[in-house]
Amino acid sequence: MSVLDETKVAGPAATATPGEVAAAAVTGPATSEVPDTEGRGKAVGALAVASAIDNSENSLINTFFPLIRDAFGLSLGALGVLASLSRFARMVFGPAWALAADRFGRKKVLFIVTGGWGLWTAAAGLAPNFTWLVILYGIGVIGTVASEPIVNGLLGDMFDDRTRGRAFGTVRSVGSLLGMVLGPAIALFANDPNGWRYGMFTMGGLSVLSGVLILLFVKEPKRRTSISDDPDVGRFKISDAAKLFKIPTIGLLAGMLPLVTSLVLFSFFVTYMVDVRGWDIPGAAILWSVFAAGMAVSAFVGGLLGDLFVRRFGAKGRIILMQLYLVAMAGMSYVALQMDWGKGVAVYAVIFSFGLIASVGFSACVLPMVSTVAPKQLSATAFAVLFSLIQGAISALMTLAMGFLSDVLGLQQVMLYLVTIPYLINAGYWFLFYRVYPKDAAKQAERTAAIEAGTF
């Protein structure tokens, strides 16, 4: 499971542009300043709607590719190209949008990227050929990848530490629920050969509407920091990235990211069910929502499991749980993708069970481990380097490769080679953490002090 897509699908991640993780890092002791509470409920609702719509915009290609393929005479390699656009955009433009929001105001920039930018998505529905679709959709995703870090930054300043977690959870939960309804609803357009165009028009219009909600109900809050008087604490800094790799656990986590291949599953899930299992697009979209529902539960339960394993096994508990998760993920991916369960109740049960496993690893193990070993001042940088930059680049390249490999080997074989087998290999790779992670966890306070003293 990736941080980038876990955030989209289940809410945690986890996923995480530099601006997003910087906002998420600011969660220490409460400040004395009490935030303005007037109108916060409406603001949270508007932000949840905006998040759901932007996430659904990013998944339009994954849902409608079978129709787009027929319209333009494409191969599966084209899906790899289209699906990789949002991953490259997140990696390159996520930090730029975060900086723009800091400079010009978060509400203004959020209105532009969530509201006005939706016109590019609508314009993509007019594309006369594949080249124009790539251009217009590519411009569109540059905007949609910006909303999440900005939304998280706004929530961090709108709520104090006692209520911030609830606010984040509300936005993610409501956004996920809306997304699970919106996705299958939009997929109903697939009954028409031009349905992908109608889907683009609809999502573009909804995006503009969400921008209006932002203007009406969201107020720009005062900036607040709850971990330090230093305004740079919790901010993403490229200059600090090299320091992180003095920590062995960080290096090992970077090394395992190529083996976290669920990203390709997310991009190709609907097309897989259409091509390999014979589903129609609306039915496959509903099946994807079932998977997403399982993941939403998985993210929450996974966090509880991680804490339980730490209480039982100490610092090694998260490593043990991660290995169990990786083996289970490999096995369940084989059961769900390599075996045909028909179109009855059984397939829904299997796919939901697959989702129940899918989010455990990152919510219970990877993310808490990063927070445990990274010096406090480098928390935002650690998340950004690992998951926005390194994993962002890997996921984009893997998505590209999967499309072209599927043309040669077939989609079912590629799912075996790029999803199931890497997870098994990763389970073995995690034996390396037993020697380094407990030591790195014990040294966090020492390294935090060294950063403060300028000696790390």
C-alpha cells in the first residue's frame, strides 16, 4: 500500500506531499491561542466536499479507460501514460502549490485549484484525440493534486490540538464516503460510448461548485504552530534531506518502496475487472468502492493493531506486524486477482476482505516508524522525501511500465509479477529492520537534540 493512494482511498496517508506532511507534523502541545470556532462546521463540510471531488477527478481515467481506449483505438500502455500523469504532478507540483498557498493565501489558492481549475477537467472531455486528452487532462491534474496539502494546512490552523484529530478524521471520512458514492454514480455514464466525456464534464462542473463552497464557507485562519516558536519547524526542507539518510531505518524504508506496488493495482483495477473478468464499467466501479470501503476500515483497525503489537513485542512489534501484513497481502492479492470468483456475492466478500488487509501496513507500521526515528525537526522532510519524492517517482514510473508490460504479457500476469510477488519479496526484506529499527527508535531524542545543537 502506498502513502499516496492510501490517503486518497482510505484517508490516513498517509499519501503526502511536502506541504501536506508539513501540516500534519504540527501536532504537539496545544498553544495558548484559541482558534475562532464560528462557522467551522460549514468549513469542514466544504473542505470534505472539495477533497472528495478532487480525488474523484484523479480517478476518472482509471474508471473510464475502457471507453477511452475504444474511442481512440489505444492499448493498455496508454492507461499507464494517463494514470502516471497525476503521480508526476504530485511529485513536481505539490511543493510548488504549498509554497504558493503560503505566499498568496490558502483560501485563494484552494479556490483556484479546486474551483477554477476544474474547467480543465471539463475541457478534457472535448479532446478530439489522445494527444489532446493527455495535454488537457495533464493540465487538470496539476491542480487537483494541490488541494490535499492545503486542506490539511487549513484544518491544522482552524482547530486546536484537542479537536484537530477529529477534524482531520471528519474530513477524510466524509470525503471517502462521498467518493465511494460519487465514483459509481459517475461510472453510470459508461453505458454510453461517450460516457467518459460526460464524466469529465460532470466532474469539472462539480469542481467549480466546490470552489464556490470554499469561497462561501471557508475563512482564512491565523497561522499557528504548536510544537515550537521557530516558524521553520515542521516545514519541508530539501536541504535537510541528506541528514535523514544517516539514520539506517530511513535508508531501509527508502529501499523497500519499489516493492510497495499496490499503486499499480489502484490504477488498473477497473480495467482489470473489465478485461480479465468481463465486468461492465459501472459494475467494476462498484466493486472498486467495495475494495475502498474495506481499506477505510483497514486504516483504522491497522493503527490499533500496530499499538497492540508494540505493547506486546516492544519496538520489534511493528516489524513483526509488517511482515505478517506483507505475506497476507501477497496471498490475498493472489486469491482476489488470480482466481475467478464470478459475479455473485462471493466476489464482493473477497474484494472487501482484500481491502481489509490493504491499508494495515502503512497505518500500523511504516508511518509510525518514520515518526519514531526521524528527529522532530525533520519530521516533515522525512515524510516528503520518502513518500512524495522517492515513492512519487517510483509509482509514476511503475504505472508507466505496467501499461506497456500488460500489452506484452497480459494484465493478469502483470498483476502477479508486479503486485503479488513483490509483496512476498518485501516480507523477506523486512528482516533487515530487526537490527536497526530498535536502535534508531532509542536514539530519536539524542538526534533531535543534535539537530537543535547543529551537530547532526
